[in-house]
Amino acid sequence: MCLYPRLLGYARRELDHDSARDAVSEAMVRAATALPRFSWRGAGFEAWLFRILRHVLVDVHRGSGRQRRLEARSHREVPGPEADDALIADEEARLVRSAFARLGPADQELLHLRVVAGLSAEEVGHILGKRPGAVRMAQSRSLERLRAALGEEGQWA
């Protein structure tokens, strides 16, 4: 799996598209500078890059003095016989985004790293400073909170 789209997706949780691209670029510059100090101990190269990007995002938020979140994107009209399917998929995605937004920042970050970015519990543990078992337990609890939020949205109870 290509790493750049996953890094960009992680940054897009918090920033608009252009700012997210800038943050990923800054993370790559920092990684290139720190590469001589990288060792294969721990969770590996991908987790190391995500951790650097996480630090860049923290720096961006400190610099701006506020945390920027994107508004949920409105669905786009899709012509043709598949339009109904597309509208249903857009509505389901909107409900999931809405439920996801109701989670705390720690739950959102954990689920994004584990589910969206596809990192292992060991890699996420390295990024967040937790043991893999604690990551798996936190993921289970975060998913349960997401299910509850979806149930409150009237879906997938």
C-alpha cells in the first residue's frame, strides 16, 4: 500500500487539503533530516513517519493558535441509474462522519490510524506511546463508542 495517500489522509483529519499536503511535505523533510538516526527497532518505518507527521500537526496547531476541522463535505449529484445507490452511500457516509465527529479526539485519532491508515497495533502504539495490547483494547472501546453514536444517529444500532 502506498504510504503518501495514507499520510495525507491522516493529515486531512485536521487540515484542509493544501495545508495537509504542506504538513506531509514538512514531515518528509524532517524524516529525511532524521533518517541517519532512524533504527529498525520498534514499530518500523511507517510508524516512524506517522509519528513525525503527528508532531508536525501538533506544531501547525500550536502555530495557528486554534484547531481547524473540515466541515463534512456535501454529497455530489451522480447522474444515471446508479444515482439512488450513490445517494444512499453518501447518506451512509454522512451518518458515519457525523457519528465519528461525536467521538473524542483520542478515539478519532486511534481509529484513523488503525482503520483508515491500516497501521498495526504495534505501529500505532509506537506513535501514541502505548503498548500494542493497550491499543487493541482502546480500539475496541473506541469502536463500541462509534457503534453507540451510530445507534444514536438511528442507524446500525
